[in-house]
Amino acid sequence: MIKQNKNLSDSVGGVQSVEVGTRVLLAVKNGGGPMGLKSIANIADLPPANTRRYLVSLIRSGLVEQDAATGKYELGPVALQIGLAAIMGLNLVRTAVPVMAELRELIGETVVLTVWGDHGPTIVHWEESLAPITVNARIGSVFPVLNTATGHVYLTWLSRQQTKALVKQEMHHRDKANPIDIDAIIKATKKNGIGRFFIEDMRSLNTLAAPIFGHENKLVGVITTYGYKGKFDNSITGSNAIAVKKSADKISFKMGYAGY
């Protein structure tokens, strides 16, 4: 059940249908993924028939979308745009953008900024290189935590409590014959101060990712860069790694990080 906050604005006239619709929208958001009608109704504390009517309106407005095959609901593109607009107002994005642009010019490769969202490392800014490179990602896309350099940074500097649900989900879909040592990943990433990964598919991408810390000395974001194997050096002591780490440190310093 979603609890409603009580404050002085409760005495001011409003539109009840908007408030109830917001409860349904928050129920979809709080589900953490595609949900059925009954689950949404239960979280919103509404009858399923009423919930369905609100969902129809939310779908028409683009705030919710329904999978034609499963019938389940999840946040729609307009909700994503609103969320990203709020994120863009954060000091982190404003601070990181010029530093990321400098890094892209220096190394000649795409640079990506992510923050930790409800579904994991979420792209909030993208400085694209002029070199042609194929990556199935965009603003709002979410990176895996186990099989990306970005994810390894979050695994290392976020608490196990924050990452355990996604780790469990990804482990469930992994090939049992191909185990992964999470403790070893965390140990190596912390020692190197940077995440690195090789995506071994038709793209064969080398990747590097560095942590950004805020004034409370906590991880607030990650910058990632990548390029084709043979062209992009992702060794820990290479020039790309040094440049990415320096850029992340520069952003952290501007964000008030006191760990230096």
C-alpha cells in the first residue's frame, strides 16, 4: 500500500482523480519491473476495475505502457522523459558534462555518464565520438552490473544491500556452467580504482569505467568509455585508463569529494 503524505497543502483544493492516478503511476514505478493489474491494484490500494481505468489514461498519456504479449504494465516513455529531466537538473550532470566533453576530445571515444537508478546503472548523458561504433544503448538505457565495467564500479562502491536484487536477477539468467566470482571483481576493481571489461561479441568492445564521488564521500555516478578491441587500450596502466580516472577525479573534486 502506498502511504500518502499529509501536509498543509491538503487543505487546498485539488483534483482527486490526478492524485489517484499518481498513486497508480507510483505503484507501477515501485514494482521494479513489468507488473500485472492485480499487483498494481494491490500496491495502489485500489479495486482492480478502478486501477484499470486509470492505467488506460496513463497509457494514452505515455506515462505507462502495456506489453501486448504479456499484458503487463511498466513505465512509459513520457515517465522516463520526466525522470531524466529531473536528473538533468542535478548538479552532477551539470558538473560532469564539460569534463566529459574534454575527455572525449582527448581520447577520441564515446564517454557515458550513469547514475544508479531503480533498475541499475542508468545512462543520463552521452558524449558521442565521431568514430562509427555500434552500441545498443541510449539515454535512459540500463547497464548490467555483472557484465560491464560500469556495473563492476557500482558493485565495488555501493553497498551489497543496494545491488543484491540486481545481482540475484542477473545470476538467475547466467549460464550455470560459467560462474562468476563477485568478490574477485570487487577486489580487483577497488585495487585498480577503475572498472574494466571486454565485451566479447561481434563488436568486441574494450571498456573502462571510473567512479565519481560526492561531498558525502559516497558514489554518485560513473563515467565509462569504450572502443573496439585492437584500437582501444583498456589496460589499467594505459593512457585511456589514466585519462578516465583523472576526469572522474576532477568531477568528484568539483562535487565536493573530500577523499583526496
